[in-house]
Amino acid sequence: MTRRTPDLFDLTGHVAVITGAGRGIGEGIAKSFSDAGAAVVVAARRTNEIERVASEIRDGGGEAIAVTTDVTDTDAVEVLAKAAVSEFGKLTVWVNNAGGSSVHSPLVELDREEWDRTIDLNLTAVFVGSKIAAKYIEKGSIINISSGAGTKAVPKSGHYGASKAGTNSLTWTFAAELAPDIRVNAVMPGAIPTEIMLKATGLKEDEILDAWDIPMGRVGTPQDIGAACLYLASDAASWVTGELLRVGGGAKPRGGNFANKK
């Protein structure tokens, strides 16, 4: 039976875990999901931040809990999934959002410790999170937050680019292996002036448009990414899996990094 289009975006009855949800893009995703009717589990290392987000969602009439989680700790990620099921009875959506790197260095000068840290946080955590999510999701979706840095050369950020290229590969393979019950897609955000993005680029918010040619003429917002993830989590995307969705105002990834523009 054909459904009304607005109903396809309704997440009522869904339970979603969002990592890195204490601020920025993760917070935007959590609030977008809640606005669409989902119960949400907000996870991050900073307890005060996720408790604030969960409280704001509940104050707005939504359902939310906060679970302090280090995504590089496999046992903690397992506890996170179990907390979602224990509190809300099931798990249907998992968003691997936590990640990042603020270190700029040519690969030949990069410390091994920073390489390992970046791969652990941005790639291994996606593998672990997706694997654990697949244990608990009977039918639903996994969404990975990737980056255009994973699609071409990124001098001085090669470690980050490699981790995101790996995330894209994991997205494709998990999508093939978990179909048809679990869809797996990725979103590649453009210039969103979050705290971690500004630190990583060395730019101020009002410098971003000059440093990055954005055809749409504005920087992005966490809600822009939340809306994209809402689409991928919803029945509107029921025939979409193994895709990388770029959400960047029309800007294309390029070599180099913003800090070089200063």
C-alpha cells in the first residue's frame, strides 16, 4: 500500500543511538530524530553535555536518555546498546558520529601515536559500533558520519582522510552483508562550524566562506546534517543502502586543508 509522503519521514516507534551527541552535529541529529518521533539515546564521553541534550529533548516533549560512552572501548559500546534496549525495548537506528582529529602533519612526520588514535576513533569505532548495533537491530539502519576527506588527497590531514576512506569502505561492505534487514549509509558533511571543525581548520566562523568555495553561499548547520540523517533513517529511504550522501552546500572536496589558507 502506498503511504502518504509525510508519513514516510515519521520515526515514531524508532529507538536511535547517536554517538558524539553532546554537541555539534551529534546534538543536531539527536534533536532531529526526536522531532520526528524517535526515542533517542545520546552518547559521548562528556556526561554533562549529553545530560544537557537529553534534558532539552525531554523538556520539548521527547524521549531521551544519556549514556556516558567512550566509543573506543568495546565493552562501553556494548553497554550503550544494552541501555537502549533496556530503556526503550528495542534498537532500530545507530549513528556512528563520534570522531575527528585536530592534528595537522604531513604523513611522513606524523607520530605513530596520533595515527593509531585517529584510526581507533574514526574507523575502528565505526566497525565496533556497527557490529554491535547489528546484534540488536532486527530491522532498521546504521548511519556513519564520514567526510569528503575520505574521497581524495588531503595533505597534512592524511591520517584523517584515510580513516574516513575506511569508513566509506565499511559502509559499502556492511550494507552488502546486512541487507535486506539493516540498511547502512553514510553522510559526508561539508563546512559545519562546530567546535571541533573550527579547531581542526584553524579558522574563525566568519572566515569559512572565504576559505571554502560554497555555491550555496552559507555554512552548514547541525540541523542540515540531522535532516539528512533523518531521511536515511526513515522509510523514505527504504530502498537506499550502501550510499554516501554529501551534504555540503555544493562544495567539492579538495586537497589541502583550511589552515593552509590563512
